[in-house]
Amino acid sequence: MRLGERIAEIIEERNFKQSAIARAAGYDRRVFNDIIKGRRMVKGDEIPSICNALRIDANTLFAGVREADKPV
């Protein structure tokens, strides 16, 4: 599973709005959608803001994400 797919999965599981999570994480909704769709990679220093917006820790975020799709 790609990281964007995992983020989308968490958003759906928790009945969050993608636009609200994008805003809370400091992203424009279009940029965040590019992350979800796999058109933009997530940088390592962006992980904390995404985790905070989703109200999860990094271990939960990366559960099931392929090693090749983890940021460096």
C-alpha cells in the first residue's frame, strides 16, 4: 500500500473530511489530493503535521505501507 492510500484509508475509517485534514496539516486541498492520489511524495519533515491532523502516531500511519513508499 502507498502512503497516500494509507492516509485516504484513515480518513475514511474515521469519517474525516479530506479538506479538513488538508487544512489541519497545512496543505492546500489540491496538494493534499495529489498526495492521496500518489502524484506527490510526502517528505519526512511533513509526517508530524499529517499525523497531528489525523490524530494518530507515525506507527499507525505507516502500518501496511510498503518500505519503498516511506519518506526518507
